[in-house]
Amino acid sequence: MPIRQLATLFLLLLISPALTAAQPLVDGGWLAANLGKPDLLVLDLQPKPAYQQYHVPGAIHSDYGSWRRTDAKSVPQMLPPVKELEQLIGGLGIDNTTQVVLVVTGRSAGEMASATRVYWTFKALGHDNVSILDGGLVAYAQDRSHPLENRVNQPVGKTFKAHPRAEYLVRTEQVKDALDRNIRLVDNRSSAEHMGLVSGKKERPGTIPGAVNLPFDWLTVNRGATFHTPENLKRIYQAAGVPLDGEQISFCHTGHRTSLAWFVSHELLGNDKAQLYDGSTAEWAANPSLPLEQKIRLN
């Protein structure tokens, strides 16, 4: 190929509209500017009635409940088997080259935790090309130039092949080992749950011994769906006594709320040694042989 043609080809590659490497968070402006690109898929995690009312154009709906299931040991809301997830993801029109943007309505930190939990699932399966819309649709729609639609979009199935990362799957034995090695444990439940004032049905109250409490909804502005700035997140971690680096395992009740804190630690603050205990207290507290610390005991 002549040098002039090579130079032209190189220039076209530089200015082409191809997507850049996925960032953990994208804003509404970025999403609106990239809608319609062939390798981008917006995955809407709203309840179905909300999706039918309005969503980002072209967005594919997915029921959040499909991403979690009771396991063989009767532990609720766990990561499903890999084959099941491959079928789910491929059926949504996602393959290994797809950049996925996860979208929730954006009314609370609890809603945003749905996005961070699915984000963690993609990462656990070896798919890094995934982002979250910061603030959800509420933030996106604040700019009236950003388009919305209400028609139901049907996915075109593709093949997704997982490449599981074992380090993402923390088991009970690893948490017990962390206790023995004084690895930092972080309880992302409410303060009342952490102290033992509130617990799940038929569940022993309390926290894993030595865990520090960092309620997950401290990490978003006004307990909403927009994350604090990295500078403010660092201040919050410091106030809660949670290190910004080094080994740590976070947990909540079923691995939902703590996914938001894992996302902050691992993805926004860059602690690649932060891990999430999927079973959380739903698994730990159900085993009477495992220790629990109840900070306040009521008669």
C-alpha cells in the first residue's frame, strides 16, 4: 500500500467514532454523545413498569432478579452459575466485544447498588468493558437535550463466553482466614444492623468480629444515586477508619449494598485488593459455629 494511503488510513482510525476504553462511571453527556454506536449496549435495570415509561433510546431491559439466585446451600441472592450467566448475558445481546452501560432510575443508593452488583458480576466473569451511568436516569434527564423513549426494545441474541476470576469469589473459609490474619473487614450495612439492633428474620444479630462500619449510603450524595467526588470519598473512608489500600473484605446482608462500597474501593479509589463477600451475613449468621459480635445487647 502506498505511503499516502497508509497515512490516510491511520488518520481515519484516529478520528473514527469508535468507543474508548470503558471508564467505571460515565455521565449523561457522554452517554448521549455515544448512543447508537454499534459496540455500545445500554442495559436498563429499572423495574419493568419504569422502563416502559421512559428509558435511554435503544436500551435493553433486564430484570435485576435474574442476576442473583439462591444457591445449593440455600444462601439467598448469590451469584448464579457461570453457564447460567453466559446465557443471560448473551440473550441480552451482549458478546465479549460489547461495551455495556448500566442504568438505574437514580432515586437512591439502594437503586445504584443494583448497577454496582451487576457491574461486579461482569468483572467477576472477566468482562471489563462495562460502565455505570452516574446518577441514573434522573441525572441524565436533567439535561432536556438528552433523548428518552418508551418503546420496548428487543435484544438480538449473541454469544458471551465468561473468563471467571477466582479472586472475585470470596468464600466463608476465606473470611475466617481473614479474621485469623487481621485483614480489615468492612460492614456496609446500617449502623443499627452493625451494632446488632436489627437483623434478618430468624438470623443472629451482630457483625463479623472486628469489622468496621461504613454504611453504603454514605458514599453517594444525599443517599441518592450520584457518587461523591474521589476527594470526598477519601474523607469518608478516613472518618470511618477504612484504609484506602491493602487487603480488605466487605459485606452486607446479601451482597447487594456492599457491591456499591466495593465499586468505590476497587474501581473509583483504585484498591485492587478490595474484595466482596457474596454470602455476607445471610450466610455467615446462619452458621452457629461462626462468631458474631453484638455491640449492644437488649433485654
